[in-house]
Amino acid sequence: MEEVVVIIGAGPAGLASSACLNRLGIPNIILEREDCYASLWRKKAYDRVKLHLAKQFCELPYMPYPPNLPMFVPKNDFISYLDNYASHFGINPRFHCSVESVYYDKIASKWCILVKNTNLQTTEVYIAKFLVVATGENSEGLIPKVPGLDGFEGMFMHSSQYENGKDFVGKNVLVVGCGNSGMEIAYDLFYWGAHTSIVARSPVHVVSKEIVFLGMCLLKYLPYRLVDFIAITASKINFGDISKYGIQRPTEGPFYIKATTGRSPTIDVGAVQKIKTGEIQVFPSIACIKGNEITFENGKSKQYDAIIFATGYRSTVLDWLKDGKELFNGNGMPKLRFPNHWKGENGIYCAGFSQKGLMGISVDAQSIAADIGLAWKGTTYDVIGGPYSVLQLNMAMVLKSCEELALQACIATSACLNRLKIPNIVFEREDCCGSLWKKRTYDRLKLHIPKQYCELPYMPYPSNAPTFVPRNGFIAYLDEYVSHFVVIPRYNRSVEHAFYDADAGKWRIEVKNVFSHAREVYVAQFLVVATGENAEGVIPDVPGLAGFAGEYMHASQFSNGRKYSGKDVLAVGSWNSGMEISYDLCQSRYMWSQRKCSEKKEKAVFPILSQSAVAFSALRAHGCINSA
């Protein structure tokens, strides 16, 4: 069975972990119980929700947000960002996979994951050396036990079921919880015309978005305590003493609490002003419920039509995790504090539990991928003599690509391996992908075969592309293919030597980094040579060519015939390149001059070689190129 990393959960943490592993060539599988990734954002988030941190602190690894998005990204834009992220890094979770049981086989030193496919109603078993738990702390909405709740005559729900307040116009609604969801839902209900109250069950820091942004920036340079002092002072100036309205502040500062417990400060979206004016009432915890009358711990009572519990979530990890529980506490949260919370024993990790926003997810994902990369079982490669160190990785396949037309064979092979989660490396001695097409082909060039016969695997040409795709269209297609299938060549790598080590049963590839001049040695179980036959232009030995008084060149140096208008040119070779270049020269002549040549003077010789063989031939075209 193929050895992979299994990731449980296809939320932002799972996607980020998969992307980081993909970049290192480490095969991985994401198991997701829902029918889509980021189901919490798609199905259980209210319409008004935005990221509570500025977007620069909420990027997933290796992909910034589009510059046109607002600082605090709305729900739909964030979902679009996740869609693009999954597509860009070639992430394809296995949906409808509900994890039933996970245990560690000490004899085999592997994790066994028992999964129920809720779509097919089948049972599946996955074996993995490494396990990443990316279900996060928001697995299941938590509604606390409240005396009399079962007999409440109104409607009650968890905040994950709330979309907007249009069904609550004119009604008395109680929001339980004054964290980010509670405060924002309370404001949204007020916005829709509901008579809103909120329960502040525990102390919480309420700060503005601007203060959070400032604090996040200052944390790069100042200690938590000093940043907290600045944030609290600024909040008091901004909001005044909100304790007299029923909201108490914790004794510790907001950023220290965030760093040590994961609890976020509440970011105000406008609710504080409504609380101060009395338009949103604040009560302490609920004492009991009778019918539709709710009595609070301060003795006050009020009748309500609905209750919305913004009381957080619980992690369901311990429901199915049989081994590895030493990483999690009784609430299914990591026992260790940030930033060391992400790693357990025997190859188990957790991502996205730190509650440090998406910035924490990014740190988790990159830390996990790097740690797995160092421990990944299999063949390793080493870098010798370079000024830097490189992770040791399993190299299931090494690909070499030069600047030849076989470039498409190389990237197609890598794309197919990526789809199968087989780690591979592409070496390219130039500084770009498709360098022959970008740097060494003439302007007129088109594919010589109809596009339907020239498609690379799993990606057809755009329907509006012409039958015979021109050079620039083909280059754009290659660039899109490389991006879509996350083919990441190592550029400026010239392969100096490759041989098979019979004793080790491995290929040894010696590579020169033409940029840093470092010598690198790679070891691989498999080697694919995708250099093709067009690595180096061939000019045949012609008696007297060295003394030719005119200009001569290989076809790879020819762009167009504009500068040769009115000159006599000899094209050597009658295959595709030779014939097409001859036609281009002739057309250029008629474009720039209407007269025919009356004298035959060879002022330039072009040895034009076809793509497969060298053929000596002179061509007759429109009567202006003689055969010899």
C-alpha cells in the first residue's frame, strides 16, 4: 500500500497542510465528512460574518489575498479565496468520509483510520505513517445545559444555524455569549429590527478592529504585556468604562490570553454603541427558563421569542481518536500551549487548534510539513557544497527537463505523478518553464497537429483556441497547466552526471546550480529522462562555412524575416521548421518590397534544421528561392 499522510478535515487548516505537503512532494489524502471543503464557512456561518483579523494576518501559506479585497474579508470572498487555493495547489479531498475510529498500530508503526463513506454506505480503511488532525475546535455547536430550556415555548438554536435576522423582525431575541459571534449576531438582529438582548457569561476584552491591527503589528517588536497595555488603554479611550453596562474585562490582557489560551478578544462591529445607548441590553447568565420567560442571575426577568446560543463549539476528536490522546485534553483541545501545540508522538499532529486565526493555521501547516519532511521514510537527497541546507525528502521520481520541445512531456509526467500523490522533482537548466517555446522559436510557429491531438493529460485546450494553436497560445496553455497541476520545477539546475548505484539500488543525479554555482546530489528510486531530441541545435559540417562572408545561424535563433527583406537567403532543411521559415522569409520579402530579385547573390546562409533530423535542401518559393 502506498505510504501517505492522512489529513482529517478539509477546512482552512486541512487545505493549508495539504498545500505545504504538496510543495514538498509528500503524498497526502484529505478525509472530509461533508460534501465540500470549508463546510463551516459555507453552511454554518451567518451572512454578515467577516474575518476578524486584517487580511495580511489571515493568508494561507504561499497565496496572498487579491489586492482588491477589503482589509476585513467578507464570508463570500473568503470562500472564493479557499476555492482558488484548493484549485491552485491541486487539492482534491475525499468527501463523505466520516472518521469512525483512529488507532496506532505499534507493531507496524502506522496509523489505522477507519472511515465510513456516507455517500456509498461503505467502510474504508486508510493506513498512514503520519496523521494530521485538522478538524479544529469548531466540530460541533455547543449549547450549555440551562434549567427549563427543554420547555422553552419560543425557538432556540445554535449560532451555526443563524443566517440573518430577517425572520426575527419585531421579536424579542436573546443572544447568549458576547464573543465575536454573539456580539455580531446581536448587532445584526438589531439591524433587522429585533429587540435584542445579550448575555455576558464571562469577562471579555472588547476592542476595535484598528486596535487589533495595531496590536498584531506591534507584536513583531514588543512583548505581549506592553502590547496589551497599549491595547487596553486605547480601548478605554475608545469605548470608555463598559463594565457599567455589564461587560467585564479579564485581568489578563487580550493578546496574552490569545497567545496562551487561544481565546480571541471580541472585535466590535458597532454593538458597543448600541449597548451604551440601551438599544441592546446586557444581562448576566441565565438562572432558569419557564415557558417563554427567562430569569437571569441578577434576578431580572423578561419574555423572549427566541434564543440564539453563540456559546462556541466543542472538538469531536476524542469521539474517534483511540490512541494519541496525550496530545489532547478532555475538551479535545491540544494540551500544550501555542506554539508547541501542534506535534504529538508517533507521527500525530494537529493543525488549526491554536485559535490564533488563520495566521496560526499557516504556522501550524508549515511546521507540520517541515517536520514530516525531515522524518519522511524513503530515499533521501542531500545538497553538497551549497550555502544552505535542504530538507531530506522521499524522491519517488526525479524528472529532468531542458529547453526542448519535450518540455510538455516533462510537465505532463509531473502532473500525472502529482495526481497520484507520487513525489517528484523537475530539474530545468533554464530560468523558466517552456524556454524553447519562449526563447528559441520563430514568431510564426504554430502546432503542426490539430489541438485535440496535442492536449496534455487532464486539461483540454480552451474551446475558443484555433485548430492549430499559435506559439503564444501554446505558451499560455503550458503556463496554465503548470499552475493548475502545481508543477514546480527547480530552475537553473544543469544535470552534470547521472548513474545507477547498483549497491544502493538507486539513481544518483549530480546537478549544478548555475545561479549559485553550488553542486547538488540527488538520490532517487526512479529516473525519467524527458529531455527529448531538441536539447542542442545542430549545424552540419559544411566545407568553407567557417569562412562564409555573410551571416549564418541555427533555426533556434531565428525570430522572423523582417530584417532580411531584399536579401538572398538560403534555408537548409526541408522539414517543418525549414519549410515554415522559408515561407516566412518569402512573405517578409513581399511585405517589405514588391520587386523580385534579378540577381542571385548569397549574402546570408541559414542552416535550418528540422525538429527530428538534418536535411540539406534548398526550396523554391514564389520563384525567388532557387533549388541547388
